[in-house]
Amino acid sequence: MEEMYQRPQGFLMAYTRTPEPGVYPSGLAGSVHFAVSRDGKSFEALQHNYGVLFAQADVTKENTLNTKSLKSPCVFPLADGGWGIAAVRVTEEGKTDPDSRGKLLVWRTADFMEFTFLGLLPLCGAGNLEHIRIRYDRSLGQYAAVWTDEAGCWKSHSTDLQGWCFSEPEPAVWDEEAVTFPSLPHGAVLGDVTVIPGELCDRLRVYWGRLFHMDTILPEEMRAASPEQVKAVRAVAVYSDGSTAPKTVDWDTSAVDFSRPGVYEVKGTLRGNPYHFPLTQGTGDPVIVPWEGKYYYLSTSDTTGDIGLYVREADRPEDLFLPDTKLHLILDLDEEKGFLQTFWAPEFHIVGGEPYIFFAVSGKVWGPQCHVMHLKPGGHFTDPDAWETPRRVQKQDGSFLTEDGITLDMTCIKAGGRTYAAWSYRFGMGTPLDTGSMLYIAPLNEEKPWQLAGEPALLSRPLLSWENLETTINNEGPYVFQTKDRVYLAYSAGSANSYTYAAGLLTADPNSDLANPANWKKGLTPVLTYYSVDGEYGPGHNSFFGDKEGNLWIAYHGETDPTSRVRCAGIRRVHFDLQGRPRFDLSAERDVNPALSHVTMRVRVG
């Protein structure tokens, strides 16, 4: 085994998977998956055997989406460094796609970690593609493409991929031999195998794999004159990629006599994730917020048929889920005011120094619309009389966000000294003109946060096949957190009540104009799926909150079973890996390894 890892080269496989209805549908199976090997025989799936690159849908002239998937991925080195990835685009069901005739999906990458989508590019003279291989011949300084279509097998070449210009095709023979491997990922349909550096192979295992707590760093000895000085000592947890995170230690100082000089041994326990999934049953879209010394929990109340806004209050976030924690109804059904159904996704935000709840609600006719509700000066969060009558959100000109669609999941973003709103909009739901839900963004009027301060702009729509699975075409639930140099906007896609629900990520510079979609970068791969943590299905519609120890937490809903439709709340710590990526998949036992949670330290008194 040691000799294998000393080899200078490794192998990377690109593949798709066989669809498994109810387990791994065609929109996921028909994506580019990657696996790596050091011996070229046994391959280990990356991204937990979930897709990495996905086909992009076409937008029709009616502004609907024509969803797609892909097959026959190939990988080839680029003349200027890095690699290209090409694949045949097909319908979502995997059939020949007339819209993709003679065209290929193409990406490039420097490291198989970050990818750039180059587009659906034409292959001169090709028909309905079945298989594709592209290779770079360094001796000739040209790329050679060989493919099969309904007319046979063809070859073409190009000296420069910048313009993606291939020569007229010539007849060829498909001489790819069928290769078998002793160990392949579950369901793998082989696309291509290429040689990569062995060091990159090892890094990809870590980058796309699950992190875990593998070591704990503590001082062996400290000098202390009081229990408080001992309790201030924190540990550092070291993870499998080399990243670290500080950990509070619950120290037992009962054996130390601080009035008597000497050296004592103290024992401690690393404080880990106190939240055990599922935290609730029948709640979706969870939000936890600190406010005036307390913590509050808001969510959509599935158990009441999505009627009413309820809140929990506690001194600590973990106490919000104790059995005796009271539910306070702060907004009930009100026929006179037109608040009758779909009390969805409440969020608490401070705008212009004032507290508000953003949420969606419908009247007699089903159709959720974004509303904003203000907490009166001096009012208590859990008092229904402390909240003003909700206002429906308006555009800058005073008209409503929409008169012919639905709006929901509005969130507030504050960055670079400016305030924005982002929300989900959908037209034609349940009709042939269904656009799918899309994310919009606009500046927000801080003095009147129920009104925009600029024109709405389309930020994201569910074009990627993981976002539009099995007729569920969805981008919703935007929510942000920030670091000093980056704004992260998490959103959810797919069905909010299905095991395939997943979260994606958009990023931007906080000092840029966030109302300009060009300033955002949309990730191509979901960051949280039902493959992320065992036993949790359909994780999504998340929010973020911080605790008093400086940890950032993600709250989300999911299900306990792939066939369940009961949404449950879950919470995990957000970990920043060695590359600085936020990771949302660190389960409690991988955040703090139980076998490494008990520590000791010497305390010198006097």
C-alpha cells in the first residue's frame, strides 16, 4: 500500500450512473461524476458518489425550462495546462435531445475542484452524438476528437480550443476497447479514464471527501490561580484536511486546591454539537436569531397546515428544543386582513435599526406573497400585540412585487454599507407556462423595508439538473452569511418536501454592488444533499446564526426517511476547511470525535 502512494501518477475516472427511481433519479444520475485511483484498478468515488457537473436546461421562448441531463463524459488535458471535460447532452430522461444535435457540453478546470462552464459548443458536422473522446497530441500540437452518431463514427481535429473550431469530420473507427475494473463506484456507467498526478489524486480525495476530527491540541501544562483561568483554556481540533477549529472544554477543576501550591491533573470534555437530528417534527424553513439577550426560533408550521406564525424563546439556542419550551403564536389567521394560508418561511432581520419579520402569506385565493411585519418600540418578541399589521412588499414605484405570480422567502442582505432584499418568484405554477421559481435581488429601502429601492434583477434560476429534478423546478430560500472578504448566499433547489432537496451557494465581494447579478458567482455543485450526512434526506432551506463562542451554525430542515414528507429541523456547525470553503456536512461525530473528546491537562498552582 505504501508503495502505491509513492507512485508519481494517479488515475481519474469520469462517469455517469444508472438511474434508480426513488433512490437516485435521472437528473442526478445523468451528471458528471468523478472517481480516483492510485493503481488504475480500484476507484474511489468523489463527492460521495453524487454528481459534480450537471447539464444546463434551455430557456424556451415562453420563459419555461426544457430540462436536460448528460452522458458519455470524457476528460482530456489542455495544451495550456489543466483539463477539459466534455459530455453529450440528452433529455432529462436520457434520450436523444434534438436541441443538442451536433453539440457538446464543455467545462475546463485547473484541479478538478473548481470548474468553468464554457457552454454548449458545436462539433462541426456532427449529428446526434452518442459517444465522444477528445485527446491532445503534444507531438502534433492538436486536439483530436472521435465520436459516434446516427451516421457512424467520425474524427476531427483542432489546433486551438479557444475558438472551439474543429475541422470537417472524416470517417473513423471507434477503437475504444471495453475496459473492466475490479472495483467501481455503485451504479457507475464508465465514461473515460485519464492519468493525473498522484499528488492531485490524493488532494481530490480530501477535497471531495468527508472531513473528520483526527487530533486535539492542548497545552500539556498551565499555571492558574483560579478555576476561571483553567476554564478559559480552549482546545484546538485538527481535521483530516489539516484545518482546525477552536473548541471550548468543559473542565472539571474539583480536584484542584487553588489555595495549595502543587501540580494537579484536570480532566475535560470537548464541547461538541448539542443538536441531535431531528430537533423537531413538522417544521420547515428554520431560523434562529439572537435578540436582546435571548434566542428565538421561527419556522413554517407544517403541523398547523402552515397557518400562523409561531416563535420559541430561550436563553440558549439549544434550549429552544427542550420539550417544555413554549410555542408563542404571534400572528394568527385573520380573514379580515387577508391572512388565511401559507404562513411561510418567517425570518427576523434588523433593518435601519428596527426589528422586522419577513414572511409570505396568502389570502382566500392561494398565492403566497412577501410581507414585512414590524416590532413596535419596546415590544416583546413573543407578544402578538407587539407586532404591527404586516405590509405586502412593494417595488420602488409602489406597485406590488407581482400581480400574476407568487413571491416568497424574502431575506435581507447587509453588505458594503448597503441593504438588499432577495426573494423567490414564480409564474404559472402548475400550468404549461410554469417558469419555475427564481431568485431575484434588489436594493431595499431601509426606512421602509416593505419597499424596494431599485429594480429587481434575476439572480438565479434552476437551470442545472440537480435544481430541476422530476418536474420540481425550484430556486428558493436565500439566506446569507459573511466573512471579511466574501458574502455567501445559500439557496435551495428541487422539491422542498423530497429527499432530493439540496442547497447551493452563490458568492460575491461584499463591497461590490450586490444588486448586479454579474457580481455574483454561482457554484456548479450543490453544497448540501442527502448524500452529505447519513440518515438525513432533503436537507435545505437553511439559515445561519452565531453563538457566544464565535461558532457559525447552519439551521436547516430535512427528513428522516427518503419517503417521508415530515420536515424536521437540524443544526450543524459550519466549518471552514483548509481551502477556506465553508463546509455544511460536518456531522456531530465528525465535528468532535467521541474517542478524542476526553482530554487532560496539568495545572500548576503557586
